[in-house]
Amino acid sequence: MAQWTLENIGLNEAAKDIFRMDADYGVPELVGSILNILFTILGLVFLGLMVYGGMLWLLSEGEEKKVNKARGFIFHSILGLILVLSAFAITSFVVQQLTQQTIVAPAAP
């Protein structure tokens, strides 16, 4: 039986550049990688809450109180997704502007 290793299932190749630190990889790239991981986790939380709300609605058997609870989960998870996407857009814009303003281009010869 084959032994499961990171090399066998391809996780090393998939994650090789996440926390790479060399001359071309500085603080902005590290912060960007961390934010991408954070927003991915928040997206998965949204997906889980949507599935949970859907299951609550499906299993509510028409009881108004349970249906309202399920609608609340779905509404609040969509609201959370909107907030996360807004935070992602603002963060991306700010990081891009800071990177463009702080990196000095070499002088033309």
C-alpha cells in the first residue's frame, strides 16, 4: 500500500510559493499571501453557513419559527459575504496604491 505524503498528493507543488522568502519576495507579497489565505477561510465559512441555513430551511417542516431562523442564517451569511468582499476590495486597492507609491522606479538612462 502506498504511503500518503505531501509529494504523492501534490500539496508541496500547490503550496510552494505561499510563504517563499527571497530577494524578489518582500513584505507586500507576504501580507498579500496572508490576506489571501484569510479571505479564503472566510469564504469557506460563508459557504458553511449557507449550507447550514439551507439545511435548517429544508428540515424546518414548514414551522414558521424554524423557517425564520433559517432565513436569518442565510441573510446574515450573505451580509457577511458582502462585508468580506468589500474588505477584500478595499484592502486590495490600498495595498496596490501603497505598493505603487512606495516603490521607487529606477531612473531612466
